[in-house]
Amino acid sequence: MANNLTQTTVEHFVFFEALGAIVDRTERGGLSAEDAEAVPEYRLVLAGLLTLRLVDGWVAAVAEGGEAPSLKHIASAQRAVQACEVSPVRNALEALVTAMTESWGVASSQVGAQAFAYARLLQDDSAWAIAADTYQSVVACSDASHDAGLVPVALLNMAACLRACGRLTDAERAYARAFEAATAAGDTYHALLSRIGAANATANRGNLPRAEALLDEIIRETGPLVSGAPALMDVMARAKHDRGVVVVDRGDPARAADDFFDAFEAYTEPKRRTRALVDLANALTALGAHAAARDAFHLSLGATTDREVRWVVSINLLELAQLDGEETVFERWRRDLGDADLPPRLRAYYLLYSGFGLYRFGRTESARAALAGALVIAERCEMGEVVMRADSALSAIDRNERLPVTGVSAPSAPGVARIVDRLRVMRARQPTTA
């Protein structure tokens, strides 16, 4: 299969960028570039780079009758991997190096499978750029060994990573390749998922009407197929979930709530169910249905141990507490989150909502400090919405005015009432989580 992505993907340039970024951070901390080599993250990235270079050699040996491996290159990769702290990533790299040395010059599906396992760990750790590069190596391994089974899903995951990096053109090409590979294999499931991904890339470009139309088409086509292929229910759930995100951005949280709830009920994977619940809760908040939103957030807390998801939910519950004037609850969430090691984007929202609540409850100087902190982080992270809201709130405080209130959409469909009732029942059956 021809490679349509940029040449830097093949050359593993993103690994060099990652190593350079670690060196820069080390030097800003007052240490030398040489000190960076002792940083665990640096060692893992270096080990990944040397291992993928070995993969390049293995692919050439299988596909083109390349020479025997250089013992020096093998030893370099093995030493780099062994220098890393014990972790799932190190284990995956060890398994990948072993699979190559045991099958050099021989087509083996094990090499692609081990490379895929490494790529998936990178993706789960939000190392989007180097994960995308590694998935390209998975495709190369699969092509060399004439094993097409991993190709559609590797391309789909690669495209998702590229989208997360903002490389939308490359992501669209990867989704097109995934669709081509899945269609050729008669794989309807991954062919449909590739179309969902392409629709999301369209939404990322800002063409929301077109993205919604593409998702509508996928949902219409998939519906009649589900009875004969139950696995396609997951496709329906994903398409509805993603359509809900688009519809929210188009200003219709009531219709989005229906899609989010349908997705929540159809998903079987716990993580996806939790994400759908969180999105549903946010839509309900936008509708002013705060009690139902709170039910959904608490159900999410009870359903996940994922630290970042729990932080997101807790920040949203902090916002709800200040919106509803519940000072005691607000203070509890603010205290719990204050000691958390929040990533910058979540810290910005935490400070924004803390500032809103502190001002509402009469603590003006503390509110001013929180909002100023939110503004600093948001400007650094290019979070336009937070910058605008924090700046407007600070101006209102300076004028001794009430804070600007985000517009609330009134529930416009009986479906919302159905969702509210269902959430109430579900929450009543769940032990209290906060």
C-alpha cells in the first residue's frame, strides 16, 4: 500500500522532535542537555526511536531481501530498551525487538502485532505524534508480511492520533486509506468507522453542517445492518455520539442530549459509556437541567477510575455548585481539586469556575486571583473561550457588576424529559459517590 503521508512519518522525525522537547524542558529547569539523557521519558523515546529504526531494517529484509541485521544496531536497541525503567512501554519494546531478532528476513505477523501493542500504549498515554509514526510502522510490517488484518485498525488509530495533533490533511488521508483497506477486506465495521473519523475531521475544520450530514448518512446506512451484524451497534453508538458533539457546537443541546443518551445505552465499552454520560451531562447543563446533569456526572464518577475523567467530572460539578449557589458543595469540590495535579487545560477551567463561585459567594479578592490565574494559563495554552470568559469576569469585578451569564437553552423536546427521568432512576439505584 502506497504511503500518502508526509516523508517525516517514515523517517521518525517526530521522535527527534520529542527528544528535543525533553532537552529543552531540562535546560529550562537549570540542568544541562546531558542531564536530559537520564530523564526516564527521554530514555523511553530514544528506545522507541532505535527500535523503530530496527523495524525499518526488518521490513526491508522481508520485502526486499535485505542484508542480515547489524549486530551493532540490535545491541544499540537492546541497550536502550534495557536502560528504561520497567513499564508496559519497555515490555512492549522488548517484545518487539525479540520478535524481529527471531524472524529476521522472514514474514511474521508477530512483528506487526508487537509494534501495534507499542503504538497503542503511546496513544493511550496521549503521545499522539510518535504514536501516529509507530502506527505507520505497523502498516509497513503488515504490508511486508502480507498480513492485512491489522491494517485498517492501525490506519484508523493513526488517523485519530493525527487529528489530535491537528494534522488534519494527513488524518484525512489516513482515514481514506483505512476505508480502502477495510473495503478491500470486506470489513464493513472498520469501513464505517473510517467514515465516522473522516466526518470528525470535517467538523474539526469547522464545516459542522457537512460533518452532521455525513454522520446522518452513516447512521441511516448502518441502522438496517445491525440486526444481521450486532457488532455494528457500536458503530451506531459512535456515530450518534459524534453527531451529538457536532450538534452541540451548532447550538442545539436538546437534540444532542438525545444522541448522547442513545450512545450511552448502546455502548458496551465502559470508557465510551462514561464519555457519553459526561457529554450528556454537559448538554443538560447547557439546557439548565442541573439536577439531571448532576445525576449524570455522579453516575460517571461511579463508573470510572480514570483519574483525568474524574477530574473533568469534578470540575463540572464545581461549576454546577456555583451556578446553583450551593456554597458548601462548591467549597468541597474546590478543596478536593485544589491539591490535584491537574494538567494545564483542566487547571484553567478549575480556576475559572472557582473564580466565578468565589465572587458569587462574596470573596472578591480570591475570585480576582483565581480568574487572573485562569487567564494566564489560558493565554499560554491558546484556550480562546477561557480567555474571553476570564477577561469578561475580571472586567465585571472591576466594575462591581454581576458576572456575565452564559445563555441557557430551554429544553425543546419530550426526549429530554425522558432522559431526565431515566437518569433520576439510575442515580437512585447507585450508591452516593460524592
